[in-house]
Amino acid sequence: MNGKIKYEFTAKTWQYAAPNGWYFVSLPTEISTEIRENLKWQEEGWGRLKATAKIGNSQWETAIWYDTKHKAYLLPLKADIRKRENIKTGKNIKTIVWI
């Protein structure tokens, strides 16, 4: 990933509490703080930052979103990624994000 900053972490997946709510992985607070301090100027609407994510053998173009309640960036997990990588709610998954 040329010119992008790589962040690796392991975190639990969770589902937004709404019918058919999205699934997410929250970036750790210390990583989120570092990203916010250094890259906030690149954010688009609603705290959105373009990113590339990798879980297992799946890599995709996406965005992370800053959540003021959690004080962390959230990585949404699309259904096809969850299916391909057999991701369930509450499962710790190793994640790589390039910003």
C-alpha cells in the first residue's frame, strides 16, 4: 500500500442495535486517537476516512467512520466479507487497515 499508513489490531465484531443493523469492528482507542490527531483533515462528511481493509484473505476498499460515542473509528463489515471469512458477532478478528 504505497504511501498509506498501516494499522494492525485484533478486535471483537459487533452489530449495531437496530433491525438488520450493520456489523462493525471498532478500531482500538489508541489507534483511533492517533488517526484523528494526524489525519482528521482528510475526513469527509460524518468523520469518514477512505481506507483499505484486510481480514483473512479478503482485502477491500472501504471507509472508516469516527463515532463520537465510542471515541473510535468504526470499520463496517459487508455481508460478503463476513460470509467469506466466516465472521460472527463477538468473534475476535485480526484486522489490517491502511489509511
